[in-house]
Amino acid sequence: MTIAIIAHDSKKELMVQFCTAYCGILSKYNICATGTTGKLVSEATGLEIMRYLSGTQGGGQQIGARISCNEIDVLIFFRDPINPKANEPNDINLLRLCDVHNVPVATNIATAEALILALERGDLDWREIGNPRI
């Protein structure tokens, strides 16, 4: 199972804190991330993270391509809902891909914690529970 993590600049520290708190659970899965987020989380936690380009250079689109190929099982994307981003259409497209490919996605700390705890219980292990992806 692969978990993708992305965080807007104003949410990167929150992502580091989240991944530090749930490092024990995250360490059981393959993790990929956009460049800067992956670097910060890896340095803080020691987690092995497959890093793509930074978000502004197309890292989110690289993760979107993996979602389209059913290679991402969960997306944790801490977005800044207050300050508009130049690449916001790409963010919306990424969320749309999650909807199309039935990928659970968290965009804030509350839903991220719910997803992580569901992973820990085994509730989201598609291959184990025999729930095929559409």
C-alpha cells in the first residue's frame, strides 16, 4: 500500500508534526511525496520517502499520474484553504482524480488522523479486504 503526502508551504510544519506523531504507522507503508514536503518529513522522522518534484515544478502532477494508474492508495494533502495558490487548478484536478479512482483523501489534520487510524485497524487495506478498485 502506498500513501502520498503533499503540503502547501504554510502547512508543511503541520505535515512534519503529523508524520512524526504517526511515524510508527507510516513506517509500515510505502510513502511518496512532493519534493520539499518529502525532504522535510524524511529529515524529521527518518522515514524512507520516494520524492517527486516540488509541487510548483509538477510533483503533484506526478502523484496524480500514479493515482491514475492505481498506484496510490491514500492521499494526505494538507492544503491552505485561505490563501489562493497559482497552481490551485492542479490541486483541484488531483482531488478529482482521487474521486475518479476511489482514493481516500485527507485535506486537513482531522481527516488525516481518521485515515491513519483506519489504516492501523486495517480498514483501508483494499487488497486484504477484497474490495477492488474501480
